[in-house]
Amino acid sequence: MTKWAKRLVPGCALAFLLPAAQAVEFNQVQIPKSSLAFVSKQMNVPVEGQFKSFRSKIAFDPAKPAAAKAELEIDMASIDAGSKDANDEVATKAWFNTQAFPTARFVASSVKALGGNRYEVAGKMSIKGTTRDLATPVTVRLDGGSAIIDGSLVIKRADYAIGDGMWADFSVVANEIQIKFHLVATASPAAAK
Amino acid sequence: MRINPDHPHRVDNGYTGIAISLHWLIALAIVGSFSLGLYMHELPLSPQKLKLYSWHKWAGVTIFLFVALRLGWRLFHRPPELPATMPDWQRKVAAATHVLLYVLMFAVPLSGWLMSSAKGFQTVWFGVLPLPDFLNKSETLGDTLQQVHMLLNFSMAALVLAHVGAALKHYFIDRDDILRRMIPLLGKRQTSGVVK
Ligand code: HEM
């Protein structure tokens, strides 16, 4: 404890009322400020897309990263794959089979601090009925009352049978899909410890 | 051999081999990409369709570059004189058609490239060299440019048909050297002059 903190100890009642930076749990994901985007490559041309509707539950205390929790649920029908034709196409059985599998989920099982503001989040990703282990680097920036969480990872679409049949030809649509997520979470006053 | 009085060093009665090669190379490429464009547009979405779209774009960029080369060559090599028998109005129509064809040979690939940008698909030449996107993605602009690209193409097709018709008329009816000098294989009608 610093001298400064020692002096504050007598006033610990006050300390409990004011959420100190080290003891804030960020757990309110601000969906309108967040985004979930991806880049696929068609004939080596990067094509950007995004999911417009998703939900996320996060509980992140920068002082206790290992205890952090994170969940993401994505509405597959909300995809914007770059064009109307593409949106219709990726809803079909060969791609996401959106009718049978309307949502995709990621549930984090561990969060490791990598030093600085970098973390590694590992968990299970379920898309189209297939669940696989997934790990992604994440950076967290604290800005005012929010935690800004950014990450980028590459998944292989074949791992989840996304685009099989005639689309399995990676020379047209590459196997690697880059995912970029940007989540903004604030601390709910009630949950601040 | 007819000598151009203004440029006595220039052989003035034939297209150069470069001009002829570029004419036919570009003509073939344009007819091919035009047909490909019509065909691919009708296909249902498939990997094959995406491939054909890319090939069409690569061909368009390539044609654009060859046309630039051709125009550069043309600026320093005047085409041969037209036969003296050709009436003035025909000379004017021929000259105007050629200018318009040059304009369209640039405008068609340009409109395709801009359309692709507006539709949110960058053009990556042969899958290797990314061209810049001068337009941001916009559905309405993309649709407008698609109309423009089609209109320019059909205008070019109409002009090419007239152009081919004229060439055939020169060959079969006027029986002059106009088609022959663009197709040296046909040989020369008159024995004067040397094809360069
Ligand atoms: C397969 C059909 C074609 C035939 C039979 C043909 C025939 C000819 C002939 C005979 C000439 C020489 C005219 C002269 O001596 O003054 C010529 C010139 C020309 N052709 Fe074609 N052509 C064809 C396709 C095309 C296409 C597809 C284009 C481009 C869209 C094109 C663009 C031109 C231009 C711009 C010139 C003028 C060249 C110059 O003097 O700078 N042609 N063509």
C-alpha cells in the first residue's frame, strides 16, 4: 500500500463508495458502440463484412483479469457480407445454414494477462453446430468510465464447415477469415466493488 | 511507296506492325470481355461466377493499358491516307467513329473499375496488384455506375458493328485497301508500295 492509500484507510467507508480504478468491474457492454466485423478474401480481394446484431456479457476487473468472464452471442441473420447477393448466399445450407443455426456463440473459459494492456482470451466457439477451442489476443484500454476491448483473430471457415460443397475451393474464397471485434463496456454502478 | 511530303522519312501507306498488332489484340480482347460480361452477369452466384468476374476485371485493366499504349503510339504515327475515292463525309464519319472508339475504349474499363469500387469490391489486378478505390462503397452509386457501364458497352458494341460493317463495305463494295491494310495477310490490291 502506498502512503497515500494508508492515509485513506481510516476513511474506508468512503473508499467503498467511490469505485477506485483497480476495483471496477466492467460488465455493461454498450452494443451500439461495439462492432463485430470480418474480412474475407475473394479471389484475393479483401471483402469487409459485419454482424449487426449480437449480445455480449462481460465481467472484467482489471485487477483480477483471471476471474474475467466473457460471452458473445451473434445473430447470424444480421450478417452484412458485402452485398445483397452475398447475404442471401451465406444464409444457405452450404454456409451458415442460418435457419437451422440462427446464432453463433463464444464462451470464454480463461483469461490470461500477457502484460501491459494485453490479454489472451481462450474459450469455445460454436458456429453451425460445431464447437471448437479458440484463443484470441485482446487489448483493453480504459477510457473514462469504459473499458474498450479490441481483438483480431483469424479463423478457418472449413473448421466450422462454413462454405462447403462447391465453395470448399479456397482459391476463390479463402479459408482464412479475419475477425475484428470492438467492445465497449462500462461499469454498472451497482456492481462496482 | 508513297512519301508523305511533310515527313519524307515516313512510309505513309500502311499501318505499322505495332498498330496492326495492337488493333487486333485489343479487338479480340474487347469482343471476348464484352461477351464474358454479358454471360457472367446471368449466372447464379457460384465460385465460377466470382472467378469470371475477376477475370473480366483483370481483362478490363489489361485492355485499358494496351489502349493507352496504342494511343501513345498513335500520337506519333499518323494513320495512312484514305483512298482519294472516299467522299468527304465518309472521311469525317470514319474519323469521328475512330475518336469515339478511342474514348469508349478508355471509358468502358474506367466505368467498370469505378463501379467495382462503389459496389465495395476492390479491383486486384491478376489477384496481385490492388488498384486504388477512388469511390466509397455506395449501393445507389454502384447501381448507377452499372447502368453507365452497360450503356457505354452497348454504345461501343453499336459503333463496333458500324465499324466492321464499314470495313466490309470497303473490302467488298468499294474494293479499296482499307481492310487490307489492317489485315496484311489479305495482300495488297495494288502492287505499288511496300507494307512496312
Ligand atoms: C473484328 C472486327 C474489326 C474489324 C474488321 C476492324 C477493322 C478495322 C480496319 C480495317 C481499320 C483501319 C481503318 C483505316 O485504315 O482507316 C480499323 C481501325 C480502327 N479500329 Fe477496327 N476493326 C475491328 C474491331 C475493332 C474494335 C473491337 C475496336 C475497338 C473498340 C476497333 C477500333 C478501331 C480504331 C480506334 C481504329 C482506328 C485506328 C487509327 O487509325 O488510329 N476496331 N479497324
